[in-house]
Amino acid sequence: MRFIAGNCRVGVLSCLLVAFAFSFVAATVLLTTPAVARAQEEGQPPDAPVAKTSTNPIVHFFVSIGIMFGLLFAAISVGMVALIILLILDLRLGEAVPTAFVDDFTNMVNKRQFKQAYDLCKGDSSFLARVLTAGMGRLQYGIEDAREAMMGMVETVKSAKDSWVSYLATIGTLGPLLGLVGTVSGMVGAFRKLGEAADAPKASDLAGEISHALVVTLVGVAISVPAIFFYTFFKNRLNAITTNTTNLADDLLTQMYHNSRKGAATPTMAADKGSAGIQART
């Protein structure tokens, strides 16, 4: 069921990504239509003077980003949101340490149902169950060997979850770098206008190129801020979950070990008492 639910979440997020990208391309193409072409469609001469009007900030935003950077930033943004949602669902203490699982395991150990407890751990995919399964598999060789096996599984599960968290750090690094690429591209366009102008270049043309470049930089920084925040947030949450899971797994394994030792010691003590009574009679 968890696998099916995970595939459903990924499918929905993929559909949202495709829909958002299609909408962004359509909006960008519509907003970047040249004013001269619109004037020709309306029957006006191409060289007719166009009155300057204040540009809509939304129109300026989409025009400045362009199709290439727009699709790139859209894909990164949707991927980041999808990753954050998946990590919120996965990095939960109730998901790593299910209360019902702990209660069932404790009851089975207290009733000395060790085989059922082991099967319960193998059938559960939670963080705690995987750690206990590794420890119980080595418990026959001693408690210290079992603890080493548990610690190895803890590091394995933590590394797998940490690899997903690290993608947020990558997004936080790529955002400003892509914004810098847009800034350099805009500055190149501004200097080209400055070099191609026979007379003094218009300040409005240079300001427009610089403004377009800074918009791309703004978007890149805006993407990196939540990525860095959630990276730190999930990193701390993963450390807390790992610590709680390790401590609880050690307590449960120790309880199981002592219960198994009590069961082995009881017949021995009874046999010793019986032999002592026989010797006393003779």
C-alpha cells in the first residue's frame, strides 16, 4: 500500500509539473509578442510611433525570464516543492517509530514470543523495524554483536534518507548560480547595445537589459532561500529521528535479550535444585 501511495503521489506531482510548464510556455509566448507585430495585426503601420506606457510588473517578469530560464526555474521549483512534500511525509517520528508496532513488539517479547516478534519486524518497513531486524539477526552471537549490527543498519537508513535531503542543498546552490548566468547574459546584451550604438545609447535601452538580468537573479535567489531553509530543517529532523530510533531500538533489544536469558536460566536452576535434593536424600 505504501508503494502504491508513493507512486500516486509521484504521478500527481508529475502531472502538476507538466501542466505548470505548459501554462508557463503559453503565457511566455503570449507576453513576449512584439508590440510591432500586434500593431500590424490591428492594421496600424509598422513604423507608427508607439506611445510609452508603464509596463505591467507581471508582464515584465515573464518577458525578463524568457522561455529557457522560465522552463528551467519552473522545473526546479516544482521539483523542490515535490521533494519537500515527500520529505514531510517521510521524516515523521510517528512514521519512523510507530506506536502500535512498539506496543505489539513489547507484548510479544514479554510473552516470550520471539519468533513472532522477529516476523513482526521483518514485515514492517519502518525505521525502527529495520534496525531491530538487523539486531535480532545477530542476537545469537551476543548483545554487543547485535548492537553493532543495529548501528550499521542505522547508518544505512540514515544515509539513504540524507541523500534525498541533500538535493535541497543542491537546489539552494544552483539557484544563485543560474541567476548569475542570467545576470551575465543580460549584461552582455547591454554592452552589445552600447557597442552597436553610433551615437550615445539610450538610457532606457540599457536600463531595460539590466532590469531583465536582475529579474533572473531575483528568481534564482528566491528559489535558493526556501531550499536552504528546508535543508537545515530536514537535516535537524533526521538527526532527531535517528537518535530517538537508536535509543528505543537498543532498549527493546536489551529487553528481548534479558527475557531470552531468563528463559534459558530457569531450566538450569530447576535442574540444579533437583540434583541437590537427590544428593541430600542419599
